[in-house]
Amino acid sequence: MNKKNNVVEHLRGMIASGKLQPGQKLASGIELANSFGVAHLTMRRALRELELAGDITIIHGRGIFVSERHTAKRKFLIVRPGIADNAVPVNYLLPYFLQRCNELGVEVDEADLIFLRHSPVSGTVRQLKDNQYTGVLLACSGYRGDEPELQIFRKLNVPVLIPRATETDSEVTGFGVLRSDDRKAWEDGLKYLKECGFKKVGVILSRYKKDFYVRGFNSKEHLSLLKKNGMKSDESMIGQVDILNAATLFSQVEASLKTLMSQKEPPEAIYCFSDFVALYVYLAAQKMGLRIPEDLSVMGFCGYPGGKMLSPPLATVDCDYPAAGILAAELLCDPGKWCYSEKENREFIIPHKIKKRASVAVKQEVTP
């Protein structure tokens, strides 16, 4: 057990045994750190853990107090998407959300979106209130504003958080959201390919719809982005697939790759809408006799866990789903910092990372 956890368990034991009474003021963080013989940062982290778990209350300017005994246990509801799909990001952040809830002593129930959408609003609100939920993780995104579940959760009047949101979800729903800065993340991935020395990069995107943006850019902007990075910029370098049609996704990716590679000057690298598209690029390239990365470099986007197990391991823009899951649990445990805050800061950006792996050949030295 590390030093932070030792402090947490010791103070929690003192609270449970009655040595520290509800409402009692504790020593300052610096004094506690000195008495436990730990660094001030370690003590701050321990106190934050106790605060999230509801054991203590930290009031800025007044001090640290043992919490009054809770009259109701914290209890969250997870609303899962109606159709199971391995490519849905929430599948990869939920285990971390559940683990963090368990660490913080939070009870969790789950519901399927389909049932909520086919249930009467007033009756569902009444039933959810009877279950005494203190927060909702709405694991869906891309809202228009007229969905039945939005009416339900607005009437429920508890903190609601969307853990993998689009740019417009916060404004449309009024709920708290976690999201990546997709525009910056996508462009950073392209910049990495540029730094590796690639000037001919094929891009496989999800199929465009009217007024629909892919990773924050429309079709013309994608071409401008290629040009901005000194890359070949014409429509022949962009392939499109319908990622919602899982049954035909491989055949779509295969056809797109064949079209891209049949050009007089084919791409040296393929940048994919998601890691799942990249997986199918691997399979299609193998069928075509192309070696990765010797003949063709491949880069994904999102950072699904399985990418590092491919041969060669997939380079990707990692949107850090573990961090999103952990932060979502902590935010729902501490709604006063966002949901009930006067500043109403309800949008949280999860930093992305470039995972440099063997699927991208380095043609020139990459800037640190």
C-alpha cells in the first residue's frame, strides 16, 4: 500500500472508530502531513480522496472537517447505448468508472437507453426518484435536443454527466460533459506523420453527411489541413466508409484502400478515422501483399486498448479513456465543483496523447 493510501485508511479508521467525530475540525493539511511524515502533495491527495468518498469536507478559508453522517448513500445510474458495439468509446472508459466508484464506496445501477426511450416520462422520473439516484452517467452522445431521455433527466434534477461527448452536447443538453478536443487531436496526428517525413498521406474517414463534421473538420477543411501540412491535397487522398454499417465495414475499408493505392502516386501512409478502421486497413493491406510499415505506414485515432497488440503495434492518437472514466466518477462524487457551481464550468477536456508505435515508419528524425 502506498503512502497516500496509508494516510487515507488511517484517517478513515479514526472516523469509523469515533476517534474523529462528525463535524470535528482537523489540523491543517501541512500539520497533518508533518504528523504522518509524508510530503505535502501526498497529504493533499489523501485528503482529496477522503473528500471524494464523503468522509471529510474541505471548506476553503475555514478548514477540514469530518463530514456529518450521510443520510443517503451515493448511488449512480449508468445509461448505456441501446445497441452494443465494440467501437463505442464508452465500452473502454466504463471499467475505469466502475472501479473508481467502487474505491469511493458508490453504489451503481445500469439501464439500457432503449428502455428509457420507450417508457413514459413522468412514470420513469417517479421510478428513478424512488431509487434515490444521486448522479447519472449518460453514456451516449451526439444529441439533437428532442430525445426522450433528456426530458427524463432534466426532471430528475440530479447531476448528469456525458463521459464521451461531442462539441455540441453541453450546449444542447445542459449537462456536464467530458470530451477530447477532436480538432486539435486529429491535426496533431497529422502533424506527427509530417514530422516522420510523409508528404503523401491517405485519409480514411467516416462517410460525410450534409453539414456533418468528421473529427471537427468538414470535407474541404480536411483538404486544407493536408495542404497546410505540406501534403498532397486533393480528393483522391480521401476515402470514406460508413462506420455505422459494421457488417460491411471491412469490405468498405478494403475497397477504399484499393482505390487509394491504385493511384499513380499512392499514399505512403494511411491515417484512419478510428483504430477499428485501422485494424481493417491491416487486414486489407495483408490481402494486397503490402507490408506495414515497410510498404505502408498506418495510424489510428482514439486509442482502443487492442491497438498495441497488433503486429506491428498501432500508432494512434490516444484520447485516454481511462482518464475519462476516472474523472467522470470523481466529478459525479463532487458535483458542487461543477453542477452547482456559480461559474457553471460543465465542459471538461481530456488531454490526448500521440502513441508512437511501429506501424508508422520514421523517414526522418522526429522533433522531440
